[in-house]
Amino acid sequence: MKDSNCIFCKIANGEIPSVTIYEDEDFRVFLDLGPAAKGHALIVPKEHYANLYELDDGLCSKVFLLAKKLAVHMTEALHCDGFNIMQNNGPVAGQTVFHFHLHLIPRYEGDTAGIQWNPGSASQEELTQLGELLRVR
Ligand code: AMP
Ligand code: ZN
């Protein structure tokens, strides 16, 4: 399904041009217009899924294999020093385009991408309780 109001549906399906570095029947991978670092690209499915929770399981199993293939290829081409793979779900998590996408972000010594979080703290009791809550049974 496509969403006629969704910019990534239009880009993924070629209605809006993009600098595409990979395409197959399921995905388009194109360069981010506001790159966190040189070569920042987005893996975008051609069908509309708002986020990871909605993403089709078959595509989900393909997307990380594709991420690995592209990370290897981009690292060789760009000679970057490291690589982040990111995926945001919901505004509070930083999602701004509500069509599932995986960020491929090459990293360079001294770059200004600034992808990090402030480490918090948790007591052993809290961790044990959370472990009980979250254990998949
Ligand atoms: P997120 O914040 O995880 O939803 O990521 C959205 C990403 O899409 C941001 O990194 C934007 O720079 C990028 N973006 C938004 N519009 C476009 C566009 N038309 N072409 C390429 N990248 C875009
Ligand atoms: Zn869409």
C-alpha cells in the first residue's frame, strides 16, 4: 500500500527524484538531504509502513541484510572509520518522517554527527524487576 500524502512513498516509488544508490523490488536507498555525516543514506521500503511496529515481517528480515551489504560497500567507497545504523519510531524517539526507514550513517574521526545518549543509572533491584517485566516467555 502507498500513502498519497507520504513523501517517502513518492521518493521510494520514483515520483520525486532522489540520489539513489541502490534499488530492488522492495527498497530504494537514497542519500539523506540533511546528512548527519558524509554519505548518510536511508533504506526505504517501496510500500508504506509508518514504523517498525507496522513493518511486514518479510521486509523486516530483508532490511538488515541489505543494511550490512550497504555498510560494507559504503565503508569501502568512503573510507569511513565507523558506521551507525539507526531507526527511529515515534516523535519522542526522533522520528520525523512517518514511513519506516533505516539510517545508514558513515562515521569519521572528529565528525560532528553527535549520535549519543547520556548514560543513566539503575539499581540492581530495578534491573531485576525490569528483567521480570520484559522477559519474553
Ligand atoms: P527520522 O528523523 O528518523 O524520521 O529521519 C528522517 C530523515 O529524512 C532525516 O534525516 C531527514 O534529513 C531526511 N529527509 C527528509 N526529507 C527528505 C527528502 N526529501 N529527501 C531525503 N531525505 C529526507
Ligand atoms: Zn509512505
